[in-house]
Amino acid sequence: MPKMRAKSDLPSKPCLTCGRPFAWRKKWERDWDNVLYCSDRCRMQRGASQTTAERAK
């Protein structure tokens, strides 16, 4: 059985909506490059946050 890795050793990237970092998960193994949001909530709010950012400009 392979040795487990510490969560701090896993790759992470920032969420496009909230900006918080989120770590790699096993279920995202084949699709990690396309994962952009940390949660379903952020994914559903992506349009709302972009329009808010555009209004601020």
C-alpha cells in the first residue's frame, strides 16, 4: 500500500470566486487543471461576483 501524503504536500490553487486556496482531492485527479472553484456555492455565484466586480470599475 502506498504511503499517504500530508495535506500540506498536496497541490493547491486559489478559488476564482472567493480567492481562498483549496487543495487537490482524489476525485479531481483526472480533471485538476479544469477545477476552478472551491465549492458548489462558489461555482453558482461566479456570475454574481463578476458582475459586482465589473460595477466597481
